[in-house]
Amino acid sequence: MDYRPVNLREKLATFDDYWAPRVVAALNDYQVKVVKVQGEFVWHKHAETDELFLVLAGELVIEFRDGQVALSAGELFVVPQGKEHRPVAQHECHLLLLEPAGVVNTGDAGEALTADNEVWI
Amino acid sequence: MDYRPVNLREKLATFDDYWAPRVVAALNDYQVKVVKVQGEFVWHKHAETDELFLVLAGELVIEFRDGQVALSAGELFVVPQGKEHRPVAQHECHLLLLEPAGVVNTGDAGEALTADNEVWI
């Protein structure tokens, strides 16, 4: 039988809202998510886990209290556990996220941008 | 301060050998690796963990005893824990791998293709 791969571009084409990650694959107790972002997210941290950002299209800046990292397509960064960060995208940007299942996108901030963390597409 | 992103293309440009994964990032107790592959790998399985393959460039077929999956750039597949598989690439293919730290590339097969599983670049 032919198994189906997960095509990231096809998955991203199925939705248009920003800051609302969708789960596309699971790896043990971790989840791979895709998300479209634009504008400024909220400052937050994840007390329990690191978080991986891989830019698939566009450009992302992740601000920290002590600096920032600028990411283009094909670049990734792991935000360490407990480090406050704020993702910012001047234009629409497509990301792959990797983190343990159950992680809430807004971390400790708990604001209006908090997304359902278990939406599979 | 400006933090440095991990540029996958730049990392891949630093080596030329096949089937020898390099670690480019850690996420909790998981590692992100990049690898260049060409030809047929050995049949093997990982008894303890799933394994994620994301194709960055080229094309990869992962053969299973009961079928296969064909992956192009921008496509990923998670090989389930315990499932025998054999990656095959007709031409040079660049992959991102994600799995827990310490996983041996040849799994239970233990052959000449076994790579050092902790080479950071």
C-alpha cells in the first residue's frame, strides 16, 4: 500500500487564520504543527518545555527580553524552556512548530490569542 | 544581542558524506539532525521511538514491508515505533530528522552504515 506523506504546503492552504496552530503529525508525545502568523504575538514563556520554530515561508523575528533572532525560510530556532519571547512577523509568515503535545501557544500569558492546542488537519 | 538561527542549507553545505546525520539543534531530550542520503539504506526499526523524516531537497522513498511512502521537498512522514523501514533515494536527497537523543540511525540492524549519533555541526 502507498502511505500518504504530510505535505506542509497543502496543509497550510486549508486555513487562513493567524496564530492558530494546527497539528499535522505526532512523534511519540510530541506534535508537529503548522501555523500562519502576522503581526505581534503576546509576550509569554513555556515553563515546562523548549519550543522549536522552523520558518517555511516569509520572515519571523522572535523577540527576547535580552535580544532577538531573525529567521527566514529554511531557518530554525529553539526557544529554551522558561525564556520569555514574542514572535513578530511584519508580513504573513508560515511556520512549523514542534513541541510536546498539550503545550498552549500563549504559555503563561493566557490571553485572547490562546488557541485550541489539539486541532488536527 | 542578536541570536543566531540555524540555517539548514548552510549546515548541509558543511559536509558531503551520505547516511551520516549531524545534530543541528536540541529540543528538550530530542535532537534535530540533517543528513544527505543517496542509494539504499539498510532495513531496520527503532523499537523505542517514532522517527520523523522531513525532505528539504530531492525525493525520498521509505519502504515498508507492507508498502511505501514517497516524499518530496516540503513533505514529512513519521515512521511509527517498531515499524521496519528502509529509506531509498535514487538521487541525492537532503533530510531533516527528528528523534530522541541517542537514537542510532541503523536501529536494530547494526551494520557498517551505523553513524556516530552525536555529531553536532
